[in-house]
Amino acid sequence: MVEDQEALDLAADWADISLGLRKDLGQQLHAQWIRPIQLGSFCKDTGTLDLYLPTEFSANWVTDRFADRLSLAWKIARPDVKHVRVSVHPGRRGMPDLRLGKEGSSRRPANDGSVLGSEAGSIALGGDLGTLGQTSIGLDPTLTFTTFVTGAANVLASNAAQRMAATETPQFAPLYLKAATGQGKTHLLHAIGHSYLASHPRARIFYCSAERFMVEFVQALRQNQTIEFKARLRGFDLLLVDDIQFIIGKASAQEELLYTIDALLAEGKRLVFAADRAPQSLDGVEQRLLSRLSMGLVADIQPADIELRRMILEHRLQRFSSPTEVPSDVVEFLARTINRNVRELVGGLNKLIAYAQLTGQAVSLQLAEEQLTDILSANRRRITIDEIQRTVCQFYRVDRTEMSSKRRARAVVRPRQVAMYLAKVLTPRSYPEIGRKFGGRDHSTVIHAVRLIEDLRTRDADMDGDVRSLLRQLES
């Protein structure tokens, strides 16, 4: 129990430190470099705390730029921390490196997955092509099509990704996945790589971020090895480039990417890009590159609706090795409340279950509200009764004044009752407060409306569909 408590204390301190760094560095830098950090062990004798990152590249980057800030933050939070050591998690394997120089002369970023074959280590782009299919090539082994939950919000992107990984030649190229942070575009990139490698065991696949592409390109320029860079990069059968928005404004890198796209497409190779915005919204990108990125299929991943969020939570619960009972009302609460992105939703569930297992407490609504305060407060958007009334009136095409009128025609009463029901579900207002917003009606009228709509939803598929549609509009 002492070790468990120590782990909880460290996790709590790290949550506070991470939140402070997010405010200091901004959401983008924090999400890319700080959020992936995992807590390691703390040696009380030496005062050394280990922090782990998934790749050697990210560990070096964080050490170079944020080591002093991390060390200071930990010393303030815990005076017994004397040293903070940032490294790759023990056992992590190397991911393919664009080796442009001599053997061992370039960095070897470690990879986040496990080795699929008997050979491990980094892969030279110009090396033996047969070995390329025997490694994880930087792909996370957990991010597959099997673990990707599909719903209305992402079905187009999911189907397009599976078609891109299929044996048959895809009808569209390149594929461009567009989604906000944490909605699943990176998951699909990894899934494409895994699936394509399964059907093409000797395929040459490379996955990288746009930033990684630029770093390696600049390195090639400095070493006068751009010809080797181009030749090796264009030797791949499948190129997966994440966060393409970070290539903005780099003219030389844009030009090289443009030529690479043309060369690979001319040879029937497959390309997939991912970004947080549409190609047309990429400022500072050369028009020729914009046209290449847009020429295939641009597949949007919309924010997950509440049905998809429920499915994701249920799917995640089935994957826990140590089953923990999570009541349905907690699943519903998380699905309804954590609505900004899927990553936060899964992270909230993971944190809740980890806390319950480490402390021996049962998962409950109260525990969720106590332990997920930061996540919940960041996701809560205040929906007003006025907004609900306006949305319901537009949906049912009734005049806004009917929400407060005394008319009892069915075409008016039912929308009014739906609005009362939604006001109770989506706002913290009491029955009397809701009644006052609907023409000064008594609280018993509101109670009747809420119970009626709840009952109708169980018996009338059309009514349930209307309410679900309104909930999606109001929560989006």
C-alpha cells in the first residue's frame, strides 16, 4: 500500500505539473511533447526521478528544450526530487531512421511498438528491402483497424483507410485524413500501415510526422546528401505522413514533398497524409502542393457523437486485462460529458479505472466527478435554456413564442415538452427554474413533460431519433 500511495502521489504531482506546463507552453507544444511523458521510478536514495518518452527522438527533444523547466517544476512540487532524467522506456525498440550518412552517424529514434519479427533495430532506407517487413517501422501495435471503433462521425475515413490498405489498387490517391486533435486520424495512419504490411509482408513502408520529414531533410541539406535522401524516400511502397500542417512555410521541404508525391504516384505507390485542417486551409503552402494533397480523397473525421463515444468506452472496457466494473450510469456520464475528443475520453476512463484499482474503491459517479475534475471542467460547455428552445423551434419549425404560450395544440405542446426534457438533461436548472423559462409554468408541468418524453423514447423510435438528433446539435 505504501508503494501504491507513492505512485498516486507522483501521479497527482505530475498532473499538476503537466497542467501548468500546458498553460505555459500552449496546447500544441504540450500535446506533442509533454503529454506523451510517462512517469517512471523514483529513487529516494539519489533523488532521481525517471520520465519516459516513446522514442529516442522525442526524449532528446524534450531533454534539450524542457529539461530545466521539468526539473524546476518537480523540485517545487517535491523537494526530495534532486534530478529528473528523461529517457526512452526500457525495452523500446528503434524505429526506422532516414540514415543518410555513414553507419551509426545519425540518430535512431526508438519506436513505440514491439518488434514483429526476429530482427530488431533501425532500418536504413537503402538497406535490404527484405528486412523492412520484419520490423514495426515505428507503428504502434495497439493502433489497428480492430481497435478502431467506427461510427457515423468517422465511417468515411475508416472505409477509405481500409481501402487504401487493401490488396487492390485504391481508386483514389493520395488519401488525406482531416480531423481535429484526438479524433483518430493518427490511429488510422498506424492501422493502414499494419494492414498493408499484413497483406504485403515485404512491403517498404515508412511512417513519420511532417516535422520528422523536415528535420531529416534539413539534415540531408547540411550534409550535402539530398540525392540520397530523395532516392531512399522514393523507394517506399507506402508513405504515411502525420501532422502535415507543420510543413507550412518551409519552401524547400514543400518542394521536396511535392516531387516525392509525384514520383510515388507515377509508380503506383500509396500515400496517406493526416492533418488537423483541410488542404485548402493550410496557410503558406505552395499552390502546386495544395493541388496534390487535394487530388485524391479528403476524408473528414467529425467529432464523435454521443453514440460513438459510448461505443468507444464499451470497447475500451472490454480490453482491460483486469476487469473493473463500471456502472452504466458512469459510462453514460463520461460519454455525455467528455465530448471534446476521443483521446480525452479514453484518458479519463483510464485514469478513473487506475485510481479505483490502486485504491480499492468502487467506480461510481461520485468518484468520477471527484477524480476527473480537470477533464470534466475543460469539456463542459454551458448550454442555456434559451439555446435549447431556439434549437427545438428550428427543428420542429415552430415559432419561438410557442415555448411560452398557453396554446395546447399537439404541434406546439410536443416540441415544448421536448425542450423541457432537454433543459432538464443538459442544464443544472431545477424544475421550477425551467418552468419559469417556459412562460411561468408550474414545476409539476415540467416533471410531467420530462417523464412523458422519457417514456416516449422507449416506445417511439421517431421520438427517440428526434431527441438524439437534438442532443447531437446541442452538444456539438
